[in-house]
Amino acid sequence: MKKLLNTLYVMSENGNLGLDGETIVIYDGEKEVGKVPLHNLEGIVSFGYRGTSPALMGACADRNISLCYLTPQGKFLARVTGKTRGNVILRDRQYTSSKDEKRSLEISKNCISGKVYNARWVLERAIRDHAMQIDKERVKVASLQLKTFLQYIQNAESKEQLRGYEGEAASIYFSVFDELILQQKKDFSFHGRSKRPPMDNVNAMLSFVYTLLTNTIASSLECVGLDPYVGYLHTERPGRVSLALDMIEELRAVLADRFVLSLVNKKIVNGKNFTKKENGAVLMDDELRKKLLVEWQKKKKETITHPFLKEKVEWGMVPYVQAMLLARYLRGDLDSYPVFLWK
């Protein structure tokens, strides 16, 4: 159980919620584990299957407190609200801001600034922790180039220009990504990002983890009442979660990339679970996918101090916090969207 930004998060898959007067009662199985007053809550997010009492659902509906249900793995199941009220206003502001070129560009700049800033600090962390094992000078040059691109991004005058800077910065970052692979170089060498299809073992894992993270972010956006299909930088296409793709940018390097690197460097994975097809595409087998899912769940349980909230949160909660912060910005509660900046 964790309360952040007036939202109650129930993390136990055996957690269920009841109502006692004006107070939510949280149970883990049959055991009472906590109580939270209803009066200052905006939302409840439950990662479990046990559910919520009808009395609490009714009380939440009357007070316009959203109830969001997800699987323990973070897959969105449903969002329950009362009479249509605040969510319409929030989505209207989202749709309006997505069509406003100036405001849309500012949000896009924030997301890409977060991406490049965090990528740079992944490189800086490698220089600090593994200076004897990597080409320190080569990585340092890339880090300084990314620092320069942060200024370019802030001065971008259009989304087209911003996409160009993003692409160049990503190329610089991935040009030294192989330096961050410290173990199992024979099976996990990296020579550049390849997608659809991934052409080596590292790219296969990156693509898989990016998909996991995108789905988590899309669920987070649904939970706070935002439309994950209407974004700012990524163009709208049928079936494309454009806003989730915008918001994954700030978390790619710091969460997904570092997770994949840790799997390789700690020898949690090895090269035997990959298959190379005739067209060069590399596929992971079922055993490896299951292992990655287990390790991903462990990663999401690790705690950090959120750079904006200055509170301890689990990594798995970060997408939900960022979605809530974006919603607050769109409602006018914050002056700008506080992108996730890691060091």
C-alpha cells in the first residue's frame, strides 16, 4: 500500500478494499493492513484480483474518485468512475493541447530532454563505476555531445527539428552502448539499434522490454483518465498508443536499457536462448521470455527516490506517478510537466 499524489496504490495481488464509514479499509487476504480516509483521495489503483466492495465503489462514484484495476503484472483491466464529470474536462484539455502547436512542442521538448538527459547519465554512471573496463574517453565524448544536444532540444522551433535532434542524440548514445556491456561479449555484442526485426541478441531484449514498458505506461495513462492514443510528438495512427510512446522516452535509458544491461552483465541471461532466422532476425525462446518477465517484476519492486516528489517509490510506480503529473499539468495544477530526471 502506498499513497502518492492523493492516489492510493494497493500493490498486493491478494489486496481487497472495503468501506467503514468515511474510511477505506485495506485487507491482504483476510488480514486488515491499513486504513485511509476517503475525503482527500482522487483515485485508487489496485494491482490484484480480489476487488472492492460495492459500498466503496458507490462512495467513490459519489465523490468522483476513480477506481482503476490492473493485473499484478500491470496490465490494464478496467477503470470505474461515477457520473461523467472531471474526466471529460481532462481529456478535452488533452485533445486541445495536442492540437496546439506551441503547447504540444513544449511537452514534446520535455519528454525528449528527459530522454537525452537520462541517456547521458547512464553513460556518466558507467564512467564512474567501470572506468577501468570501458573506453572511458570515448564514452565521455559521447556524454559531452549529449549535453550539447540538450541545449539544441530546448531551442527547437518545430517538431520536425526536434525529431532530428532526437535521432542524432540516440545515434550518439547507441554508438557507445556496446561499451556498457561488460560481460559475455561474444553472445551480446552491440553494433547499433535495429528494430522490426531486431538483428542481434541485445536488440531482441531491448525491443521486448520496450514493449513491456510501453504497455505499463499505456495502463498508467488509462488509470489517470488520459487517452493513451493521443500524443504530442508521436503522430496518431489507428491502434498506436502515441502518448505512451511519448512518455516512454524519458524512461528508456534509465529503466529499460539499464535493466537489459544488468541481465547481461550479471549473467542472468546467456546466448543459448536466441535463434537467428534466415533473414537475420533474432528471436527469443519461451524460456527466456518467461525469465525476462520474472526479472522485470523484480526490477519493478526496487525502490528509488523520485526526483520531483522526493519520496521513495518503486520503479514499477514511476510510470503511474509520471502519468499523474502529466494529468495535473494539463488540469493547470502545475506550471509545466515535470519530466523524470535521473542521476
